[in-house]
Amino acid sequence: MQDRIGMAAGQIWHFLNENGESTPIKIKAHLGLSNTMLYLALGWLSREGKVSIVPFEYTYKISLIR
């Protein structure tokens, strides 16, 4: 399972690197991830200090930490 989460985290990182700041809904739609896999991967990236997650209206804005 860790391999799958790591792969999804990599996909999200590359998506944000190419497209800039985004919301979970846009990331999920573009990458075709399940809710569970999306949030597991975002947790992974957050724990590693790779992404910033800030509240925005009724969702969150996610961006890479450079």
C-alpha cells in the first residue's frame, strides 16, 4: 500500500509542479484518484514538507513548497 500512496504522491507533486496551485477537486479530477488515495498522498506530501495546504473558501489551496 505504501508503494501506491507514494506513486500517487509523485503524481500530485508533478501535477502541482506543472500547473501550480490547485484544489483537491481539480487534482482528483485530473489524476483520476479516489478520495482516499488523494488524501493519503496529500498527507504523505504534507508530512515530508513538500506541500502547503491552506484553507480557501469551502476547500483548500494546495501548492508546492520550494
